[in-house]
Amino acid sequence: MTTVQQIMIITGLTGAFLVNYFLAAAAGVSTASFWGGIEAWRWMYLMQAVPAAIFLVALFFIPESPRYLVSKGRDDDATKVLTDLFGSDVARAKLDEIRATFSADHRPQLSDVLAAAGTKGFLGMRPIVWVGIMLAVFQQLVGINVIFYYGATLWQLAGFSENDSLLINIVSGAVSIAACFVTIAVIDKIGRKPLLLIGSAGMAVTLFIMVYAFSHGSLDAEGSLVLSKSLGMVAVVAANLYVIFFNVSWGPVMWVMLGEMFPNQIRGSALAVAGFFQWFANFLVAFSFPAMAAWSLTGSYVFYGVCAVISFFLVQKFIVETKGKELEEMQG
């Protein structure tokens, strides 16, 4: 079920790619004036108001987490949510399990991520929190959002027209959605850690294939990268294989791991900290790519490929499998 979150993320991105493609096609090019004399690329941004409004309304219908409700002493509300999910008999047992993981004199707070006095920690935080941060940060350092945020620009740098570049984005989005369905089918059969290892290895290989394609391109009179037709196809195929490996593994599995690996007492705080680092890394990668690409597109992808290699060994050393375990079994 957690994997569905990644499907929704990619579905939203693919929807945006479709809107961008049709707006650019209707206007001729993305920089041309369109409705109301406003450039098409600005309408691409304005369209975001529609899903944002739908999201705001939908939030009023989302039930609160029963573990959060128990942590706030709202057992009746927690029982109602659990009953809606599991039925009254199972709800009572689940409520007792959740209560048992919260001590009577403790309520979750941000300081829970800090290492307790007399225990091992690194830079003041619990080791399990650092593992969560590692997962969150490396999910971004492999460069996935460069493909999604800068896909059209990237493929134009590689010699494709704007129209073809926007179409490639749509294909990448569709491929990503299909890959996430594969994850749903296998994640509870082969486990989380094997998928992360497969993803790291696959992303490393495909990223270095893209490095090969970019490094054998030529520069035009304006200094832009130009790929031959064969190298361009190699880059496109490698990029789509890359997003398949990402969305079979690190894309959805990171969210699954973050939701499962922390004990109840610190889950909310630890997720908030890991989420902060994930989006901060997202920002750094997105912000740095234009400058890195201007310096060397090939060098940029070498960096992402090296991060994918490093992620393989970090997963191998630090990640503990959570498949088949109850949330209440997690230890901090």
C-alpha cells in the first residue's frame, strides 16, 4: 500500500508532462504566447492550481493515523479508524498492541530522534535515524529528479527537438508507473533490501551507459551537446531503463522502509527528519544541475552514477530487512 504513494507521485508527474506537451503543441513552442497573451510555459505552472485545489478538498476526508491518535490519548477515535480498517475484533487487539508501545509517561516529540544518554549515537542522533536519512538522501543523489525536472531540457541538450523531448518525458512517466506495479507484485515476496540492491546496481549500470553516450557526443557552434541518432537512442533507452530500476526499487521502497523501520515512539519525528533531508537533497540536486550541466553534462552523470554505486554498499551494510514484521516489533 505504501508503494501506491510512489505510483501517485509518478502519475502526477506524468499528468504534468502531458499538460506540458499539449500546451507546447497548441502554442507551437513553449515560449510562444498562448491564452490571454501569456506564454505557454507560464500556463504550465498555472495549471498546477487545479490539482492543488483538488488536494486541499481531499485532505478533509483523510482519516488520522491510529498510532498518532493513541499517542495523543484519543483512544476512541483510534478505535473508530481501526474498526473501519480491520473490523471491531481486530481493532481491539491492534489498539492494545499500539498502547503497549507507548509508555504512560511519554508522548512522541522531536527530541526522540536524539540518542539517549549512555547509548551509542552519531552526532547526537540515534543510528536508526541516520539510516533513514541515508535512504532519503541517496534516493535523490542518484539524480532521478534531474530526469523528471529537466527531462525536456536534457533531451534537447542531447539533440532532440522540444516536441520529441516532451514526448520522451511522457514515455518515461508511463514506464515509471508500470515499474511501480512490478514493485507492488514482488515487494512482499522478495523483500525490501534485495529490491534496493537490485535498484542500486541497475541504476549504476544505466547511468554509466548514459555517461558513455554523452561523452561521445560533439558540440555545436553554440557549445551545446549534439548526439548522433544512434547515441541519442542509446541515451534514451538507458534513461528509461534507469527510471525502471529506480521505480522498481528506491522510488517506492524508500517510502516503505521509512514507514516500517522506526519504532512507534520515534516514528513521527524520525519520518519528519528523514523527509526534511529527502526534500533538501531534492532541492540541492535540482538547484545544482544547471550549473553542473553547464560545466559538464557527462561529469554530472558520473556523479549520479558514483552515488548509485555507493548506495549499493550502504544498503548492504546498514539496511535490515523489515518484510513480514509488525510496526510494533521495530526497535530503535
